[in-house]
Amino acid sequence: MKLNVNGNEIHVPETVKTIEDVKLHLNITNPGVIVEHNGDILEKSTHVDKQITDGDKIEFVQFVGGG
């Protein structure tokens, strides 16, 4: 399946079916990550159930502290 993730086209196996699966596939472990799926910001509780389809646009936003 082809996805657009943070502006880059990637291919994921057909076993990747949800936003949570994409996070695991990309090794995104930051609990504070914000996910935008096709223009909609998702509640964290929906990541496990939110289905993805070929061509979806997903943005992962992670905040980094600094001074």
C-alpha cells in the first residue's frame, strides 16, 4: 500500500491497516505524537481503530523541547 507520510511517499505491507500499525511500522514511539490523517487531527484513542487506505496522507508531528 502506498501512503504519503510527512510529505514522502512510502510503501507499507498490506498487514499495516491502522494508524497505530503505521506508527509501529515507522518505529514512532513518542507518546506525545500528534497525528493528522487526510487533514483531520486524530484523538490518540482512535489510532488503534482508524483504518488507512492506499493513497492516504498522514502527518506525524512531534514536539521537541529546547532552550
